[in-house]
Amino acid sequence: MGYTLTEKILRQHLADGSYEPGKEIGIKIDQTLTQDATGTMAYLQFESMGLSDIATELSVSYVDHNTIQVGFENADDHAYLQSIAKKYGIYFSRPGNGICHQVHLERFARPGKTLLGSDSHTPTAGGVGSLAIGAGGLDVAVAMGGGAYYLTAPRVINVHLTGSLAPWATAKDVVLKVLSILSTKGNIGCVCEYTGEGISQLTVPERATITNMGAETGVTTSIFPSDEETRRFLKAQGREEQWTPQAADKDAVYDRTLEIDLCEIEPLASAPHSPGNVVRIRDLDLPVDQVMIGSCTNSSYVDLMMTATMLQGRHLPAGVSLGIAPGSRQVLSSIAKNGGLDKLISFGARILESSCGFCIGNSMSPCTDSVSVRTSNRNFKGRSGTANARVYLTSPVVAAASAITGKITDPRDLKIDYPRINMPEHFEIDDNMIIPPLPTTTRKETKICRGPNIGEPPVNGPMPGDISGQVTIRVGDLVTTDHIMPAGSRLKYRSNVPKYSEFVFEPVDKDFSSRASALRDSSLHNIIVAGQSYGQGSSREHAALCPMYLGVKAVIAKSIERIHAANLVNFGIVPFSFAQESDWDSLPEGIAIKIPGIRKALETRKDEVFAEAENKQINLKMNLSDRQRDILLAGGLLPFTVQASRTARKGK
Ligand code: MIC
Ligand code: SF4
């Protein structure tokens, strides 16, 4: 029996455990990436592990999220990150150089390598056949130090592509089709592997759009094989020597197969307020207030040149605002040299920095009650920065068509020529905004810049004998990390945990933080009760770290998404599931609750415990590996890692 590509790469990198789908394995990580919003905390944690160097083949620190710089906070973070990169031998991609995933794809991602990134869209690099996984910053810090990354050996879904895309149907519509089938929940522990003759029709940036937004299904990652098209892309990036062929064995066995005929794909959108809410553009008839083109999903050279060609010679309607953020400096300078930029400006587009910007809601928030058409990957309620805005996620050609007409428009209805743009044979290569590592001898003396925004990472105490406190909040299904730990205007506090903790659950319950800290100060524990797919979306570990700071000891949910569940464990919060989902009804906000003997249960490797709430006994399940139980006993991954390295040093 042959192997899937996923299994091949994982087996080649196996560092701990034996490979069996559903079981935990540890893998060696070749490359890491961080971005500033998660990276500052990741490097603070790396520092507190006391390591002198990174142990990966390549680690890159990007600054792309917090580039607004209103106040000193973001700039303090940038200076800290630059000095850390200098000290530890990490590549530093400076603000302005572009969005981490776009730049990593262009300049660093390699077929067959493992990549761990402190951002949920790290799977973008799956477009070149890299096994690229998003994780919390602490997991990335451990991997940077040479520690294994632990994940569930996945079940692999074969997404089999046949045929080729018709004009105006795009890679974005392919991934929206996949989302319409898989939805945003129920895919934990799976990987989407793309196969079939339809693949050869897709360029690497198109494949990367698909693997990028695959994150919204909740899979561990998505991956394409590395073929002649991959080689062509790497050659155009001046990196042909980094090409290796990567493919599944002919007789590979998959968990299941999704058949997608590319000829049948048509323009689609994710309607408010979930990426999984997929509708046909033809079925929408809505005026638009704002159109935003960019983000790590759709901001490549071809995406923007197609947009420019469509907009050429036209003008932005009076009631519409159009913002365009090229994904990288390479894209920006290429569209400038090839005349695209001029066409965009003449149309009336507002040209934005090559960064995350609008996608994370820290700029370009639309007006009240508006409709915003965006080429990004998430449209959770309020993520744009405007609570009642309705965000539709589409391809760049649909966004451009909508900017032309002022209403959501299927570009086929414009009756204009299809803007056929080929991927360049040679991209503009200028790595001047990436600072490479210095030789080891010259970097040791580097002084780390710690402005007032750089706090200490809080460390948790060991797991107590019993958990005893209150249900401080009860939420329903599909609560995302944007609900738990808002970004946007609050993003600048990422390096200041006490301050950022004031905003935990702000979009759903403004008083949560003060209630939780009062309970913590009275030596009681806070418990969160949740519905299905709790913690969807981002990898932000602050959605676990800040609750930990507020004294949260347990989350009891119908189900918890992969990265968030791992982050909870990493910060010493026990992720429980209900033995009977209907018990969610028995745990309203404010109820006193006790989980007796939790420490003992973790020590004795029990899977089931119970909670007592007002004379009712509620059965709870723990789906944890032995390693995770030990992490929880220690109070989190940081104390666990420090303890483990002390024990190792003593043993020598
Ligand atoms: C996002 O798209 O939600 C983010 C912002 O990129 C996050 C990371 C973060 O919260 O810093 C992600 O996707 O992991
Ligand atoms: Fe940045 Fe948006 Fe991509 Fe997240 S999804 S990395 S905020 S562009």
C-alpha cells in the first residue's frame, strides 16, 4: 500500500511516536515563520527557554500585521523583533516587505519541507508542496529551539481535480467549493491533499490561494504535489535549485475523496458571517459600499494585473470605496513596472501598504450597515472593525466587477474580454527588505530592544488538585478566536498581556474580563462553557494566554478546534468535551462548578471525569495525549519545557 504525499513527508520527519492516523506524533520542523502579532510573544517565550540559538534550517520573522503605528506600541514590537532576529540568526522581513505567507511562498517555501508558522494561514506554502502547519507561537518557539512539533497523525482527504477552469472561474472559487462541501467544522485531524490532472492547469499562486483558505475548513493543512509547474514558479523566483518533485504514491490510500470538476466551477462568495456560508454570485443582487482587494489569499501579481486590466479606462462609482493592498513588495513593484498600478490609481483605487491591514480590521473598516466585498478569507461578524457590516468574500475578478458596477456582480455579466495574464517567466527579485542572519560570532553581543510595550510572558502555576469556581461565560456554536480575543484596534496590545486581557470576549460580553479577574482575585477558577467548534479561525495564542491570565482553568465545549485546543493545553487550561452535548443546557453563566480531583485524573491518565454543578453531575471527556497531560500538570508548555531542559541538564 502506497503513501499519500502528506504521510510521506510526515514519515520523513518523524521524531517521536509511531505513525498511525488519529494518534499523536512528534515531527521535526525544517522552517518556521512568525508574524509580529503572534511573534513578539513567541520570541519572549523563546527567550525564557534560555536557548542560545535556533535549531531549524531556516526561521523567518515577518512584520506585516501591526504596521499602523498609531502610538509607540507597534514600533516597539518591530524594534524588539528586529533585535531578536539579529541575536538568534533569524531572517527579518521588514515592515513594507509584504504579508508573511505571500513573501514566504515567493522567497523561502520549499517542496518536501516542513514549515511551522504562528499564523493559521501558514498552509499557503502547501502551494509548492511544503507541509506547512499553523500553530500557536509557543509551539513555534519550541520548534525553533529544535523541539518536535506534536500533532495528530492526520486522516488524508483526496481532493481530486479534473478538467480546467472556465474564464472568470478562479482558484478562490475552487476553495469556496471545497468549503461548501467540507464546511468550517468537523475536519479536525484531517489534511486536504490535491491530486488529479486538473492540478497541472493551476499555477503556484493559484494553488496557494486554495491551500491558504483551506484553513477555514479547520484541517491541519492542505498540500499540492510539487511538479513541473512548481519548478517553473521556483525558477521564476530564481530558486530552481530548490525544486524537488513531490507526489503521492500511485496506490496511495486516502480516507475519502472529493471529486471536483474544474469545468463546473463558477464565481462564488462566502456570505456573512462565515467563510463556510457559500453562495453563487449569480444569486446575489446587492449594492456595495466598499471593495477591498488583497490579503494573503488573493494579492498575487496575476490577481492584481487581472484587476488592473478590468478597471482600465473606467472610474469608481461615487458611492463605492476601493482599497487595494498588494501582497508583497515584489507584487507592488511588478505591477508598478508593468503599468498595472497606474490603471488602478486612474480608476480611483486607494493603494494600501503591502500588509494585512484591512483583513484583520485594523484599517479600512467599512461604514455602518455597509456591504463590503473582500478577497480575503474570513468574514466573521465584526472582524472588519464594523460590527454590523456584511462582508462577502470573493475572487479578485468578482471584486473588480463589483467595483465597476457598484453592486455585487458576476464578471460574466459584464460582457468584457477575459483579462488573460500569464505568470511571469521571471519575477522582480529584490530581497533588500529581508535582513539575513549574521555569522554566529558577531551576533552574540546584540542588545535586545525592549520598549515599554514589551511585557514579560506570564507563566502559570501547576494544575491544582481540584478546579473550583464558576461558569463565567457560556457561549454558543462557532465562536471564533476573533470573538475571544479581538484584533483590530486592540491588536497593538499583543505584547502587553495584562492590558490585552481587558478585552477578552469584548465583542460578546464587555464585562467578562472584570468578572473573571474579580473571581481570580478571590482565589476561585473561571470556567468557559461553549458549543460546537469553539476557537475557530486564527492561531492567536492570546485567546488562551489572556484567559489563563484571568484565571480560566477549563473550557467545556461541545467541540474545540485544533489550534485553539493545543493553545489551551499550552497555557495550562484543560479542554473538556461534554459526554452528553445536551448538558450544555445545565451549565448557565454564573453557576458554581467544581471538577474534583482533576490533578489526580491527569496523573492517572483518566479520560473521563465529572463536574458538580448545583447537585447535578455532568460527565466530561478529555482527549489528551500523555504528553499533553504532563504539560497541563506543569501548568503549560513553558514551565513543562523549562522543567524538561533542567532535568536533561542535570542528567548530563
Ligand atoms: C488572522 O488572519 O486572523 C491572523 C491575524 O492572521 C491570525 C494570527 C493572529 O491573530 O495574529 C491567524 O490567522 O492565525
Ligand atoms: Fe494577514 Fe489576513 Fe492573512 Fe491573517 S488572513 S495573515 S490578517 S492577510
